[in-house]
Amino acid sequence: MNGFGIYVHWPFCTAKCPYCDFNSHVRTKIDESGWLDAIVRELEWTAQLQGADRPIVETIFFGGGTPSLMQGSSVARTLDTIARLWRTANDVEVTLESNPASADAARFRDYRVAGVNRLSLGVQALNDKDLKILGRLHNVAEAKTALGLAMTTFDRVSLDLIYARPNQTVAQWRAELAEALAFGTDHLSLYQLTIEPATPFFALHKSGALQIPDEDLAAELFETTQEMTQAAGRPAYEISNHARPGSEARHNLLYWRYGSYAGVGPGAHGRLDLNGSRVATQTAKLPERWREAVCRAGHGMVERAQIAPADAAREHLLMNLRLAEGIDLESYRARWGTSPDKARMATLIADGLLRLDGDRLIATPRGRLLLNSVIAALVG
């Protein structure tokens, strides 16, 4: 239900950013052909797990790490394998995340020829001082060059930025976001900087050496983001994602609408529908351990657990309320045989945090600002 996609994780980076808690690893030498052999084997194993009646692949996403460190031939081999094992939609969306530091015209052309039709460019900041603080390897000039190459090569391009950075003011963010919107990409991912445990930023923040905007300023930055993107015709369709209508990232919509997806590569998560059950999967995080397992067993999966229907229904609610479209309660009831608690829902509606539009439950602008608390109050 709600579509099927495949996520391919390329875990390698040239350097680890100090705010990043993703499953990314710095390696000086990479046997790319050998790693691709393992990805192909795990794709084959996943297809076999799904059986003969496999769903149609509607979206494919290369994430990381830094997938733009891959050769075009590696991306082509991955996509050829998927096409061999599954039927793919005629308009399948194929996204690849790119770092400006590893962008070049020939590489982008190779990705396009391989079948990539959407590029997500991790610019993160539009001033050199903050790029250095964030540990990025590119400067603003390189980012703009990479963005120009992307926009001349791919029909669809997403620009990623991080806000609520150390010492950032609303005026500074307004100017930076106005510049970003002027580039004309059809999609922007605008993430608020969060301090994650076990990152260098966490230790610096704890010691007081790193100051980030307080709650009130962060809320003002969020509201500024919503106001400016709405005015520019790229409203938020999810908390951190903005697009021209019709240009939303279909792969991400698949997650938030609680579709099913296979996760392949080190540390990849998946949600599969197998024999009438919702199944959570996860592969080994350490790349070498994952590859060793694939060589031995055909896959690197360390978790394959059936999700109880009540838990799956809760996950669905958590994901769907992130979307501006909200959740269709009739479809939700038909899928899970349950509904959100009416008393809790009524309280949140009375408090101006949720609203009903027919049978669709939607977070209000204030509710979106407090979404984690809203969801916790709704599901208990």
C-alpha cells in the first residue's frame, strides 16, 4: 500500500561533518567494484525474500554517506540490477545525493545516462565561514558551480540548507534563504541544526564552546522559513521540505505516507510488507561487517522483525502527520482497523494544534511548530 521504493546506502565520505550522526565512514581506499558486488547480492536476496509477486518500484534513492563519490558505472550497475529484479514504473523517480565537493560535469552526465533523474545537492550554507564551521569541504563558489551543473544536467534538483546555525540571526537567514530561492530549484530541504549525541558538536555544545539559537529564536527562524518559501511558491509539504506543487520528493512522500521500501547497504533501514505483515529490517552499520555478512549469507541484515499492527498504526500516524496534507482518517481506519483517540484528538483541536478538514486530520501551523509534542499527546 502507498507505493514501494528502494533505498541504497553508500556509506563513504571524504570527511565526517561534526554535526552528522548518519551512518557515514571515512575510508582512504575503497574497492568500489567489490562494494558494488555486495550491493547487487543484497538486492538479489531482498527480491528473493519478497517472492515472485514483487511490487512495482516507484522510487529509488541513493543516500549516504556521499553517493556522489560513486562512479557513474556503479550507479548504472545498481539501477540495471533493480530493473532486472523488479518491474519499475515508467516514471520511476531516481534520486542521488551529491556533495558539491565531489561534483563535476562528467560525473553528473554519467549519472544522468545511468538513469538518475533527480539530484539532491547538500550545500548546507551560503557563506564560507559557516561552511567551515559545519566541516564542509566546499566553499560557496564551488557550491554555486555545482548547483549550476546540476540544474543544466537534471530536470529536478533539490537544494539542501541547514539553519539555526551558531550565532545565526533572523536577518542573516532571510538574506541567505532569499538567495537560495532565487536559484530557482523546484525543491528545497531546509533543516534546523540539531545537536546529536556522539557527535563533535555535542561535546562542544555541552562544554559551552558552541552556541546555537535558543528555542524562541529557533521558532522564529522556522516561521521565517515557512513564510518565505510560501511566498516564493515553494510551500512546505513536510516539516523540513518545500517544493513547487507537483515537485515533491516522491521517495520521501513514500516514507511519510507509510509505504514500503527496501533498505540495501550498510546500516540501511527498511519497511517491507511480507505475507500480510509489516516487517522492519536493518542491516549491519559497520561497512566491513555488512560486506562480510553479504559475502557469507547473501545479505547484511541484522534485524527482520514483524511489527505488531498497533505499533505499525502508530508509526503510520507519526509519519503522516509530518505532511501538510495530514492523514486521511478513513484510509487509516481501513488499513489498520483503528483510529486516533477521539478525546485526545478533540483536546488538540480545541488547543489549536490540530484541525479536521473533512476526514483529514492536519497539524495547524502552530501544531507543526510543536509537532513532536502534538504527536506524543495524540498517541500517548
